[in-house]
Amino acid sequence: MSVLASPAHPQRLPRNDVQWRRLSVRVIWVDLVQAVLSLTPGAIAVWIVGVTPSVGNLWPLALIALLGLVGAVGDAMRWFFTTYRLTDNEVQRRTGVFVRRSRAVRRDRIRSVDAHAKLRHRLAGLRVVTIGAGQQTSAREAAFRLDALTRADAEKLREELLGTERAPAGTGGTHGTDPVAGPHVFARLRPWWVVYNMFTIWAYLMAAGLLWGVFWLASTFGVNLLSFASDTASNQGLGLVTTIAIIVIGAGALGVIGLGVNFFTANWNFELARVHSGNSTFLRTRRGLFSTREVNRDESRMRGLTIDEPLLWRWMGMADTNLITTGLGLWSAEQPTALVPRGPISVARHVAVRVLGEPCPLMVALPRHPPAALRRRLWWATGVTIGGLGFIAWPVWAGVAPIWTVWIVLSLWPVSMACAVVAYRALGHAIDGDYVITRSGLLSRSTSALRRDAVSTIAVRQSILQRRLELSTVSAMTAAGWGIYETPDVDANEAFRFAAQAAPGLLDPFIESGR
């Protein structure tokens, strides 16, 4: 039996006077129904198709049925062998069939409590509770997960861990808000935000998935859609170029519609609010139509905020808003660090002001970096073009590649030069009160405001080219967010002063010794 506990505290013996709790037995019935439903499409297809050569196309249905059965059996075993309990100091869980595992997490290390439910869970009145306790993906540590509890038990557990019920009168809150007034709502879903989430490259990936599903479903019943489309194009006298154009436009339109539907189902009834518990506050988001999700983030663990602006859609004012905090997975598909869905920059700035307070550090005007930073990027753009020419020189000389490939590479030079200018214009940095602000990025201009007291390490480095141009890169490292926030190509004479202000006290021994 393996035991996982907080590394900062020795493991404590479990208290015998605290009763162990079980997951809800409803999860077994939900998975049994899911298993039956997963068998239904295959049974219907076999009954309609019969024993014919096309029955070989039924393997995806057989796979779905197998996964449904395995999931049902696995959830039944998990329910039988999983128990959990709350002591005064810890949350404990025991699970495992052949290998028993016990895990304990101190309650003062809990960063967030996430309650979500898929459609099948909602129909059964269940919730999946995920407790974020500063786990690290690089160390292969999983979040504390309880799948699944009844809705009442999930809400009770959340209140016990976070105490997000209404604070009593006279209890002080943070940011000068009144805890008695209940949640302070910062943002709600606006339907027109869907425009910012439909027109992306993911539209074609969405279309590819939808078209593959239709093709597979049709082939299961003996219909070849490729032959049908080819025959239609031939009968209509469409040329190759026209056919390709129709496919590209049609697939793009299908993907855009799919992304729009996905946006509304994922973010339906979205709300961002600050909720209070005594002297603590939490940023809570709720969203979802078929699959609901609620995330409570402890503001005492918050280290800053980031606003990302994608290059291709910057003209629309599109922006993403993410917390810099500890204990939340950055690579999670559910995006627990995202405060609001992708939308207009005005909403992102409004949320930043409400979360960070006024004056907001993300509203500070950032001065331009020295012209040497632009020259460095122009040199890189020219070097990449020369490298591309050198790569294709021998194939062209040997007659393997056509001569027009040289012109293609040369045509990329002005594009790369323009990208260099865009990347230079994105550079910026400043110190504003308790925050260090840094901005950079080509494909996505990222502006981050990081608390200076959260910077654990500061680094100043120079490459050979930077040394010749008298530039330096300042890196602020922290235990939150991406872990490192870089400010590239700062004037070398300013770099140490900026680094010393970004992390007060860390560079004092080096500065004193250098005098």
C-alpha cells in the first residue's frame, strides 16, 4: 500500500473517530445505463445491415460497446473500494483494487475546489469534485478527485473545504467589498462573444471530425460518400479547382457552425463572481449547458493575471484572460485558469481591473524597447531566409527541385521582416507598485502582471548577439502559472536595475559586490 502525503508535513495517523464516506451508489446505475446505450447502436446496425461484407465497418460500434462495458465495471469496482473522509487538518482518500492507495492532503494546502458534471451525471443528480492542492504535472501528481458525489454532498464538501457560504455580518472581506452582500458578479456571458470563438483554424479540425463521423456512419450502412461526391462533381461538370474550392468553403462553414454550437454548450449561463468566506475570497466561475462546471479559486493563492491577444485576430480586439496562480493545471482541456471565455479586450481589461483593483497594473503604458531589439529581430528574419536559401541550393543546382522554389523562399523574407517588426512592437516592461509587468510575443502578444513578492528567482542573461547589441533578457521565476516570465531584449544598462526592482532583495549581494 502506497501513501501520498504533503511533503512539507509529516504524515499523521488517521483519526478513528471520523467516519469514512463512500461515493454515491448512483454512479453504478448511471454507468449501467451508459453500457446499455453503448450496445444499442451496434445492435441496431447489425439488425439493419445483417451479415454482409459491410459488417466489417461496425468495429467502431464494437469498440464503443467494449469501452462502455469496461467503464461500467471499472466504476462499480471504484465505488466499492473508494472511501474518503475529512479530519480537522486533512482530506483523506483510500482507493485501489489490487494495489491499495491512501492519500492525504492538508486542508490549508487546498488551492481550489472544482465541481463539474457531464450530462449523465446531471440527470442522476451527481457531481465530480476535483480538489486542487498544488499538484505539479511535471511530477506526475494528480489532483484529488472524487467521482462522483450527489449534488448535496458535493456542495456540502465544498462548503466544508472552502466555507463559501455567506459570511456573517461584521466579517471583513478583501478589496473593500461587503461580504454580507453576497457574490459580486464581474462578468456574464454575452451571446455575441461567439464571434471571437468561431473563426479560427480549429474550424477545419472540427469539420474534419464531423465529416469523418458522417462518412463512417454512412459506410456502416453501405453508402460510400466519396464515390457519391465524385459522381456528383462529374455529373455537374465541375472542374478540379471548383471542386476543391467548394470543399474548402463547405468544410470551413461546417466547422464554424460546429465551433459556435460548442461555444454555447460549453459556456452557457457563464458567470464570474467573487464570493466571500470570512476573511478569504474566491473567484468563482460557473458555466455549461449539458456538462456543467464550477471552479472556486482562492484569491490568496493568486499571483497575477495575464491577457493574451492572438496576432491574426488582434484587429478584432480578441483576448484571453488567465490567472497566474498555484495549484491549477495549465494544460487541462477545461482551462481552470481562464477567468472569462475568449472575447473582446474591453471585457478582459474590465475583469483585470475588478480582480487586481485600481489602479490596475495591466493598464500601465509600457515604454518601447531600444532600437537594438528591432535590429536583432531583423537580423534573425534575414538569417532564417538565408538559411532557407542554403537548404534548397543543392536540390535546385542538382535539378531535383524546380527553380521557382527559390522565389518562394525569397518571397518569405518580407513576411519574416514584417513579423520581426510586429514582435518588436509587442515588447514592453515596467514596475508598477507591487507588480512587475512584462509583455512580449509574436503569434500571441502576452501581457502579464506578476506580484513581485511571488518572484522566487531572477535571472539576467545575454547571448552573443545580445552582448554585441548591448541587450539582456530578464527572467522572473515563480511557483505559479508558467513558472517563468521573460522580458527579452532589455537595454543592458537597465537590465540589472529592472531585475533588482522586480525581485526586491534577491540581487542586493551581487550589486553590492559589483560596486
